[in-house]
Amino acid sequence: MGTSLVALLAFMSATFGCALLTWALMPLLARYALARPNARSSHKIPTPQGAGIAVVAATLVVTTFSVGPTTPAFLGLIPLFVAAIVIGIVGAVDDIRPIPVLPRFALQALCVGAVVLTLPSDQQIIPALPLWLERAALLIGGLWFVNLVNFMDGLDWMTVAEGVPVTAALVVLGLLGALTQSPMLLAAALGGALLGFGPFNRPGAAKVFLGDVGSLPIGLLLGWCLLQLALQGHVAAALLLPLYYLADSTLTLLRRVLRREPFWLAHRSHFYQRATDNGFSVREVVGLVCLANLALAALAGISIALNSGAADGILIGVGSAMVGALLMRFARCKGVTL
């Protein structure tokens, strides 16, 4: 069976599997896992959360059978899958009964660290760096990426608008030979699962949320796929694909730190959240984010095609300017121009 057909089957299986499992879980989630509005929330009434269980389960099961549970490639995925399950359990507990900040970050760091430390010792992004230094940087970066995906999951369809274009781009890059088969198939399954979750999370009619049980492992799985792209030598592409999420979360964190705000507490100061306060509808926000991600995916593809350090610098500059323009647009009242 051809690789492209396997990827298509993985995508479709995860889509339908996630949709069916989400539908089956909804009565249970409505009974035991209601998300009540807080300072960070965009919803006004208690809404079930925890559909991330379906997304992650569909992703892991479909990837297992797509890669082959008896193959050496699957053995390499076991630390990632175990870490995703554990970090999902941490998120599930936090959804029901909030865990204090330090224990929560410590548990997340253990999961990310397990993935980073089990990477083959001959795999490095920057060979000139000492291995321990690069692994330490990956641990910090991985922990931040897991949390920023969680932070950005504050609007209906937001994670879908981010995850589907990024995973689709990873699949295309894999089919073109820029990414190995395991992360490509994982991306196909994750993108399909997010698409299957989408109808239950429609703006204005959301019946269920992902919850931390979904956003945290999704961040880990997506971050691992991007790391594999970087390890293949495509660092610029790996930065361009999630650039909107990286920019919104990082700039928001820095702004809150500089203002000496308790940045670890729930808030509504991300650019995408400010956009809804400034007159943008939820559909407009997620639509613009999705379009930005598609444009970033195109830049990532150009980066890989040109394979030039100078071109990478220019493309990252173009992507940064585009994302910066969108963030400034979100920060102003709708209809206000410079």
C-alpha cells in the first residue's frame, strides 16, 4: 500500500473515529466534566469539557495501526505515546480539580523530558552545540510549546484552525520526502481527529471543549512532529508552521511579566482574546488565524524547496511581518486603521 494511501486512510479513520467517540462521551462529560466560565473563558454558560480524550485516543490508535504495532518505527513512538497519555491524565485531573502551578509544571516537565531524553543520541538540530545543551533547550522549548497550545485553546475552533493546517502541511511535506513516515502518519491522524472534533465545537454552538486532557497532549504530539521536521534539517520550516501560536503566546507572556502581572493565572489578554473584545466575531478570529497558518505553511514549503540559509532568513522575516500585522489588527478595535 502506498504511503499517500496510508496517510489518507489514517486521516479518514481518525476523523470518523474521533467524531464517534466524542459523541459517545458527551453524556459522561456533561455529567462529570463541566467547564464553568472564569476569567479566561470565552463561553458564558457551563459547557462539558474533555473531548480531548477522543482526539488523543483516535490519534494514538490510528497512528499505531498505520505505522504497524510490530515495526521498529512504532517502538520509537512508545515513549512519546506514554508521555502523551500521562500528560493527558495530568490535564484530566486539572480539568476536574485544579492542580497547583508548581506540581503541574513538574509533571509536565517529566513527560516532556521523557520524550527529549529518549531521542537517539546521534540526532541533533545544531551539531555544533553540546548534546546536553541542546537537550536542555528542547526540554524548555517543549514545555513551553505544550503549554502555549493549552493557552491558545480559548476559543471555539481555535485549536482546529491551528492544528489542521499545520498537520496537513506536515503530511504534504512528508509525502514530498522532507519528513519521515512516522511523524507524517502521526500528523495525518492528529489532523483527522481534530477535524472530527470540529463539528462539536462550532463557534456559537459548541457542545463540548477539548479541556486540558486534550490540549496538553495535542501540544506534545504536534511539537514532536515539528521537532522531527527540524531534525531533518528544516529548522526554518519547523518555526514557520506554528509561528502564529508562538508569537501570540510568547508576546503575551512577556507583556504580562513586564507588567508584573501574575502570568500563571487565568486571563484574557492573548491577542486572539482581545480581538473578540474589540468587535471581531469568533468565526472571524479563527478564520483569520487559519488563513495565516495556510500562508505560513506555504512559506515553510518554499523554505524547504529553496534550501538556502539566506532564503530562510527572508521567509522568517516575511512570516513574522505577516503574523505581526495580524496581531496588531487583533489588538485594535474592529474597523480602526493606522
